[in-house]
Amino acid sequence: MANDTSGRKPLLGELLAEFAGTMILILFGVGVVAQVVAGGIGNHDSIAWAWGLGVVLGIYTANRATGAHLNPAVTLALAVFKGFPWRKVLPYSLAQTVGAFVAALIVRWNYTEVIFKFDPGHTIKSQGIFSTLPGNGSTDFGVHTGGALRDQIIGTAILVFLVFAVTDARNSAPIGNIAPIVVGLVVVAIGMAWGTDAGYAINPARDFGPRLAEYITGYGGAFKDQFGSVYFWVPIVGPLIGAVIGGAGYKYLIENFLPSDVEPVRMPDIPSSPASLVEDSTPTTR
């Protein structure tokens, strides 16, 4: 890309940052599920905490370059409510998905022997290591496509609402470089409270990238659920709808009523996002 004299960062650098940050997130997230499910080490709390820590580390990885969206649903919400350029929504989403895909391939490769020992047929028994399923793959809960879609809308709405809340300095955002940790704790809390119905994907890239990776490495049923229904679209559509609802909730319930004497300062071309405002969250700049 030619040198940009407008002060904006080259798009390629932003896409590489989103790729790397999402890859870090998935290395820890999918990695811990492989360890718990196939390796028998750890439990649901291990999964919730590792996903949260993956979010923290992914945000720190991409923060300076992009604000670390790491999630097409977050990117969409930022475009709708925070002025993020629409022309970047699709490229960011693709970079995030590719990052998740590559990370899942690494996990799949590393846990080859353990997964084969646990589920040599690469069936629904271990499919949930990489991608989500209604009722976490169980038929006992009675959760099908509709219930899972509802869950993904609600879970992502909560995520985006709280991401907006903790990165808005007018709403007492965490100071310094603490906001990524708080966002990670939000994900831990969602995992502990909203994980039963659909595995809390709350991120289209997080689900589709690893789902594609498992499909090309032997999981023929990767795009279906345990009932045989086509399912891959649920953790894509649900989070996108939920993100808009969550962003609207924060804007119309909280943001519009906050004092306006402290105006946010944004990095060039980077809107309010999970971490992009952390550096600017001093009282004099926000």
C-alpha cells in the first residue's frame, strides 16, 4: 500500500492486527476446549476463564493498531453507532475470520492424537471443540435452532452493551490499560451465565473460522447440529442482530444521557471499541 499522508494507518496493517489478535483469542479459547473435552483436564470454569484471558491477550495484541475489534459483530456495532468506516467492515470481518481459522488449524494439528483417541470418527462427540452447537451438543436440554438463535442474540447484545459501557470515558471507563481486562471479565461472566443454550459463540468469526477448519480436517458434519439441521448460520446471524440491539441499548439508555462536558478523543480513523479508547481515557481528554 502506498504511503498514506493523511495520518491514517494503512488498511493492510489494520487487517494484520485483527488477524493476529483474533488468532491469539482462538488459540486460547479453542485450545482450552480441546484440553477439557478431549484431554479430560479442567472443567467449564477452565473454559470460561481461558476464553476471557484469550480476549484480554487478543485485545492487547491488536489494540494500538485497530482498537482490537476481534469480532465482526463488534465491528458492525461500531459502524452503526460509533462512526467506524463502513468500507472497512467486510475486510475486518474477513481478517478476523481468517485469524480464527488459522488458530483452529493449529489447535487441531496440536491435539491430533488426543482428539483421535477421544473420538476417532470425528463425530458430534468432539465437534464442539471447535464450533458451537445448540445445548452444547446435548439432546437432553431440548434446545434447537430457534432457542440457540435467541441465545446468541441475547448474549451478543449483553457483550456489546457492556463493551460500549466500559470503553466510554464519559461513563467512568477503566483508567489506563485496564479496559481489556474488564472486557475479558465480561466474556468470562457471559460464559459462566449464558453458556448452556448455544455455547456462547457471540462472535461470527470465532465460530465460522474454526467450523471451516474442522470441516476440512475430517468433520463432515461440521455445518450441522446434533439433530442434523443446518446450523452454521446461527452463530453468525444471531450475534450480528444482537450486536445492533446491544449497541442501541447502550446508546439510548445510557450514552444519550451522559454529561457532555468531557468529549472523547479518538485515534485517527479508529472509533470507540473494546480497547481503542483506553489510551485516551484520562479526564482531560474524554
